[in-house]
Amino acid sequence: MAAKTITQQELINKVLDIDISDEELAKYFVIDEDASEAFAPKVVPNPEMVEDNGLEGAFLLNAFNGLARARRNRKYRRRIKKWTGVKIVAEGDSWFQYPLLLKDTIDQLIDLDKFQYAIYGLSEAGDLLSNIVKEDEITEAIEKENPDVFLISGGGNDMVGDNRMATLVHEFDANRLPKNYPNDKFDLFLRELETLYRGLFTRLLADRPHLKILCHGYDNAIPQDGKWLGKPLKKRNISDKDLQREIVAVMIGRFNERLKEISDDFPGSVYHVDCQKIVGPKSNWQDELHPKNEGYLKVAKKFDEVIKLALAEDAPSVAIPLRAIAPDAPETKGKVPVTLPKLSKLDNQDFLNLVVKRAEAVMGKEVAVPKTRYERKQLEKDISEHFEKIHKEINFLPSSFLEKGVIRSKSVCRITTDSHYGSGFLIGSRNFIMTNNHVIPDTQTAESSQAEFDYDEDDILYAVSLEPDRFFITNKDLDFTIVACNPDPLPADIKAIELLRDPDTITRGERANIIQHPQGRKKEISLHDNKVNYVYDVSIRYTADTEGGSSGSPVFNNEWNLVALHHAGWSEADGSATNEGMRMKAIVDFLLTENDNESSAMLESLVQHITDAKHVSDSHGRTRHTPSPSTPTNMKRGKGNSVTLNLNGDVNQITINFD
């Protein structure tokens, strides 16, 4: 047995001496397995290295765990005196504060030999997320330290502490797939997790909109017959090691997916650090929940990567300049700014109804209403995979897909203004063209612009004049304009695209096909890498490629139903791109309400071409409609031939010229 070299008091003094390395201190401690909780390891002096001089019991257990946090912040205070680099506040569990024995994520990030950060730590091993977000300590620390970045690690203890793991999975069933083991209580846990994180992010960003926030969802932990994963799973008669590991990977995966969804709803402010498959094999894990030093270093490198991306990205802005530039325009001219809409997530029930209706429309049969979020996600997946039977994504389409696409393509035109190009399309009937408000914002622009159809592989095109004196309606918030046109030059096979009254035409995971004139070039179509990622109340977001000049293009699903009006795109911090279209439902609801309040012969003609998915008409042959409760109705008649609309609190002018 090695000789006892120091007393407990001497050990306390060593811990507080920040000039002594972490590696030197680690040899004086061991983990107390009995006293440790999930994500709350308890360290005590190594009895082979430290003399026992009476500091026992609860004091001994808590003393060194608290001293570890004090030690880290002493380092911060000394560093910050002359610091001009990135400042961070960190709060969380043992992935951010593993006391003394291991160099956790934060210990790695404050190592100046590897990274360049000054980090003030609030983390305490074993903290529940519910305790973290309810405390004022975060707000006070951010106010005092004025950091560039806030790091949060939480939720793991909420999931597996106090033997909760056994309550979150179904009993063993030889026919049950790993993905089906998490039960309704796990879905409830994820909902509670989402509520807590959203509340925290909203509160922090309300006070500091330029703060960058990073969250993470752990790596795929490996059950090792421990009391946090292996034994709880055995209580559910799940004993096979491979099955245990797959189940845990499914749960960690959904945990990360939920955090990613939350983060994406705070663009430019909140970032998800994906730690899955980072730590590596079992040999890189200290126990069932915590990596060894080498694993934590890999995690820290991932955080470092995302921190740099976040800081390189500008603070969120409501206005994003589009690349809508005429090819022959000087680089500093011709840019058309667009204001992104104020978005709201769909109500849970509204989104559920959308998914169910879409599933029934695609599959041609009634489907059971999902009872859980997981079941709803499975139904979304079934929708996106409806046409495919091979590999991972939709590859098979009916041959009629091409034929219908050609017909739709004929309806799309290039919009040429005095300063830039855009795209547009015939809508409702051949008397109306739709494009973006930021492409044609007013009647003066419309009068000096023209629509050019059939600009494809040959150089023959049909120029159509716009006639705003006959009809013109626009809305900046929904970024659309509809203007009358003279269809006489057009061949008979160029037809208008139908407007659906209440289109249950797309949801997440489906495809957004866009026919467009990017940069004013000949007509092109985006069919690859074009998934819909988000559906909001007035917009959808997707990955389909677009360029300046694509603004005003129609967005279709794989059945060539019109689902959105493309209007914006921007680059993300990771180098990817996001594009956005205004939901056709929102535009149609606006038109229907406008017709009910301030109609004209031309507007009535347009509205008569709006039909629902089943083409239901009333006894007079006119489309039945009920405006959405969320449709803006606060309107008043303005002077002359204009209508003033109050939309979500912002007054915007729309102009309708009556015959």
C-alpha cells in the first residue's frame, strides 16, 4: 500500500491552489460509487494517499465537489483581468463539471494549450434541468460577466436519475424493434425538456438578443451493467447487451433531435452541438454516462467548432438581403431586400390535423390519429416514404410526374423589371400573375415590367404586358403580389395553376420542387436535395436550390400541387442553405377575407378559381370557403381605390383598382 502523503486539510489547500495541475490533483481522489447519482459523481480523498483526520460524512462528500467549482472560477478570475478574447458562462451537469477526477468538457475548453476561452462556471454535477432553468443564477451571472456565449448542459439526469430509465421503456418483447421501446413517458419527458429549454432561451434572448447559446444532447452511452442504464433495462427484462445499446442510442438520438428542433427555432442565436458518435468505443468511457479525458477532449473540439461558427454569424436580423440581382447590373445595385415574416409554430392540434389529412390524401385511406409525438413523426415518415420501397429516400415516382411537371412549367414566367429579374406564374386563370411583393412592390413597377413565358432551351419567348390598372393586390408581410396581365400572346397550352382553398398539400420530410428563372437564366427546376424541414403558420422552409431571380417562383409537392410562393434564402453557420416560401394557405386565406370585406369584379373572378382539394362547390357553382380564424380581418377603407390592412399589428397598404 502506498504511504499516506498528505492530510485532508492539505488536500483542500491543494485544490484551491490553481497553479497545481488537474492531473496532479486527480491522484488524490477516488469516486464514491455508493454516494454518486446519475450525472452527479461524488469524489472523496483516496484513502491510500490522504490521511483520515476527521472530515467525514456529508461534509466530506460535498466539500470537494464544491471546491472543484471554486477552483475553476479562481482560474477564470485570474484570466479575465487582462483577457480580450471570448468570454463564456457555462451551466450544467457533470459533462460540464466532473469534479477533479476527469477533465470534463469545460476543463478542456479552458486549457490554453488547446483552446482560447475564459469560462465562468455555474455547473454543478447532478443538477436537474428543472432546477437549472428556474434559478436566477444564470441571469445574474450573464448580467455580471457579460459573456459572448452561454453554454448549457442539462437533461441527462432528468432522464436516467433515480432509476427513471426503467420507467421510460416498454417491457421486453422479442418482436419489438429497438426504435419502439421508448414509451409514452419518454415522450412526456421530451415535451417537458422542450418546455424548459424554450423557456430558458426565450428569457435569456429577450434581455440579450445578441447572446450566442449552445446546447447539446450527449453521445450514445454504452450500458455496462451499471445502475443508470444496464440494471434499469434488465428490470424490464431487456438483457441483451446489443439491444440495450441500440435502445439507448434511439433515446439519445431523439433527445438530440428535439434539441435540434428547438435550436432551429432560434436561428442565429441558439446552436445545437451534435455530440453523437463523438466519444468513440467503450474504452473511451469512464462509466455508463461519462467519457474519459480523451472522450471529453473530442467533445470540447466539437464545442469549439460550433462556438466559432456561432461567433462568425451575424446577430439575427429581420431583414435578409436576397441575391435578386440582374446579371448585367453592377454588384452594388439591383439588390432587392426582403423582410422575413413573423413566424409562429402551428398549434399542436393544427399540425396534427395537417399531418393526418396529408397522410389520408397521399395514401388514399383513413389513418389512425397519432396519440404521441413519436407516432406523429412515424406518420410523417410514412408520408415521405409513400412512393419508395428501396434504400433510404424517395426515388420512385410515377411516369406522369414528368408529364405534369412539363404542364406546370409552362405556367412559369420570368419577370423583368427596370432593375432586376424575378420569377412568376399564372394563377387561378390566365388573367393573373403571381410573384413576390419585393419583386413587384407597386403599380409603378408593374407598369414598367413584363412577364416572359416559355423562355426555355430555345430563344423563343412570349412577352406579356402587366396591367395593374385592371387589377393589383399586394401584401408585404406575406410577400406576394398578384397583377392582371394580357394573356392574348400566349399559346393555348399555357394554362394557369390552380389555387387550393385549404391545401393539405405538404408537411415535413416531403419534397419542395421549384420551377424558376435563377439569375434571370432560362427556366430551371430544383428536384434534388429539396426536403421540407419546417412548416410554420405562414411559411415553409426547405433545402431546394435557388438563386437571385428565383423570387416569386411556385413551390410544388411531388403531386405538383402548389404549396408555397418562394421568396427568400440565406446561408447557415454550417455552410448549408435554407430557403423559404410563403404558404399558399396563408395567401389564399388573405384573398378570401379580402373578398369578403372589399371585393371587386376582378377579385371575385380570382376567388372563384379557388377550390379545395376535393373541388367542393356550392349550389351556385362557387367555391365554399370559411376564412381561417387567424386570417387578419382588421381592415378599413382608405382614400381612393386603396384598402388599408392591419396585419399582426403592422399597417400595410394594399391597392385594388376597381373596374
